[in-house]
Amino acid sequence: GALKECEDLLDQYGGHEAAAGMAIEIENIPTFRKKFNEVLKSRMNDDDIVPEVEIDTKISFSEITPKFLRILEQFAPFGPGNMRPVFMSENVSLAYEPRIVGKNHLITALKQAGCDKMFDTIGFNLGDFVNKIDIKQNLIDIAFTIENVTRDGRTYPQIRLKDIKVKDR
């Protein structure tokens, strides 16, 4: 698409839907950058740049059992063409105050009414939500993947947030 329209500035290019590679002479980079951005602007509209999270299914925390996690891991390895399933859970609450680690990553633990399970949680680049969620007053709906992490020789499931919708209780 857009690379093809700029091929006169490239020595070579190629790739697949999720990645592209190219070789370019250093002196052509400024011209390429300008032309490539013009091509993208002419092809894109506002809907193209609104982030979208595709959710595979809605689940409750009570459904995240050791058996469920074993079945989930049978679908590995995950990556382009076989992405981790994205789940959604509603009316989730924070087990403790969220905080920011790294550049802008939210960490906390989440729980859900009617379930005694609590899950360690990280939301990469979701640190802005720290100031939007009141631990006593807000419930949240979450889109997430589940990944196993190992710490201190112990492996456990961790919720990896993709998006958060803040609600009032």
C-alpha cells in the first residue's frame, strides 16, 4: 500500500500484515518520511486512528481456574496469526491502590464481587488511569489477556490489561 507508493525512494521493502521492513539510503529518509506521511493522511480517516480492542469473550473471575489456564496454554505459542485471546470482565474493583511503574505502566490487583480470587494486574501504558479510578467509588470493566508469570520460583496467572472503562458504583 503506502510503501508501494514510496518505492521510488526505497532500495527494497517487504513484510507481512503485522510488520514491514525496508532498506533506504540515508539521504532519502527526510523525503521518504514526508511522502509516506502524505500518503497515509490521504488514505486514512478519523475512524482509522481510534484504538480498538477486539474482545473474544466475556468471563467472570470465577471462571479463571487452574483447568481453564491449562487449556488456554494448550493454544500456545501465541504471536501474529495466533494472538492471545482477549477477555472482558465487568464490575471489577481494585483490591489496592493502583500505582505507576516504569514509564507509564499501571499495577494493582483486581477482584470481582462474588468471587474470592484476586489477580495481580499490569496495564502497559495505562498509567493515566491511576488518577481516574477511586478505589472506594469506582467499578471498572476491563479488556485483558491472561499470562503466566514466574516470580520467586512460583508461577501464577497475571491479568494484562488492554483497556479500562471506569464506572460509578
